[in-house]
Amino acid sequence: MTNTLPPRLHPYRDDLAAEYLKGKLTAVRYSKGYPAQVIVGQSSLRRHPVVESVQDSELLFGEKLTVYEEKDGWAWVQNARDSYVGYVRFSDLSREVRATTHRVTALRTYVYPQPDMKTPPLDLLSMQSAVLSLRQEGRFTQIQGGGWVFTDHISPQSETAADHVSVAKRFLGTPYCWGGKTSIGIDCSGLVQIALGACGHSVLRDTGMQEQTLGTPINSDQVTTGDLLYWPGHVAIALDSKTAIHATAHSMDVTIEPISHITERVEMDTGGTGMTAIKRIS
């Protein structure tokens, strides 16, 4: 049986695969896995179980996942939110999985040991982190793990942002970081995932996956605010028919620039391939 499923969305290796994939592909052994939850503000999801490996994505506080293997301080996991597969430090996870009630809506917010902004912060949570609201005291809310966050920086999970363009604009100036999805560092598909996720959309992680699964195709003369623009290995969000916001390695940050400039640069880098798709989110 040939293993042809995308490995970034399906947990399999030659020596190990998720039990739910039995019958779809072959492996030496299979693992049922067990649920876990991220207990740090940010954890790198790496391609290989070494710190020098490429960061393909990030896991945010409160995200739930399945662990299929623990070895040498690393866990081989699949993220429940976007199905992404990779390696994460085992110490960043907890086998105690708690339901979450709220999400972080600020770009980032500190976790304090007490409901007091003068106490030294314990951690830093980013937008779309998932928290369990335990109780409120003054202007702060206690969350899972016992820390406290500023109440105005979170909202119930049932409440979503209305406009993914406005969310994306809040990241202007954020440094470009391959695999990043926070305001400390973010890449092009991470910006799309976080912005649309804040509006309640379920979004896969990589540009190619997003191009295949998001929105409805439209023609280039129909581009308007909020449309997703795709080039080989790159995605941007249209602000109008002429300009777009994106996280780009060209300027190493989230910036706004003319769509024509992005296209010209990609054509030079790819030897002539321009925009590959324009998708509208309904």
C-alpha cells in the first residue's frame, strides 16, 4: 500500500502511524495516541525532533492535540485545530485536557501570578490562544493553570470578529517568521489563519492547503476588500483592487503594498509564474 496522504495533515512515518490510518497506509506499528493540551504561551511545532529543525508552525496556549509518540523529550503530535503534524517539546504539554471557554482577542496578553499588573508575568499569550475562565477578580480573570489575564483581552469563544481584514491590519509591522502565527513573528499563511480564525473560520495551515480549501474562485477584475490572493508559496489579503496586506520575507514583516509589486517580484523569483488564484470568503 503506497503512502500518498499529505504527511503534514496525516500522522504517519515508515515506522509509526496513527491507528485511524490503519487500512489506508502501511507502517511498522500503529498508535492510538492520547489527548494533550498546550500549557505554554507558544510552542514551536518542528519538522524533526531537534531544536535545530525547521519550525513549520506554532502551537498556542490551550490548543488541544493528540500525542502519538514520546521520545527523548519530544512528542510527535497532531493539532486538533488544523490537523497539522509535527514535533513539539513534551514539557510544553499536559495530559490533563480542560475545556476552554474563551479566546485571547488582544494581539498578546500577559499571564500574572496574581490579579495584579505589578507582579512579574508568568507567560505571554497570543491572539487565538484558548483559555478556561475560572473566576474574575477586579479587572482580571483566572484561567487554567492558575494564572490571571486582563479580562478585556479575552472574549467568549462564541463571539467572533466581524472583519478579517481589520484583524490582519493589527499585525502591521510584525516581524516575518517562518512558521509563526503570533504578533511576535508570523508568516503569510499564519496571518491568514489567525485573521480568519478570529472570525470563526476553520483554516488549514499552509498556503497550498488554504488555496485548495478556502473560499470561492473569482476573476482578477473582481478583486475587492478581503479577497485572498495566491501566488506560488504565498498568500495575501486584498485591501482593495490595488493593494494587499501580507507577511513577506521581502521586507521581513507584515506590510501593505501594491498587488502588482507582489506579482512582479514573484514572477522574477519563479521564472514567470504570477498569481495562481483569487478566492473570496463568504
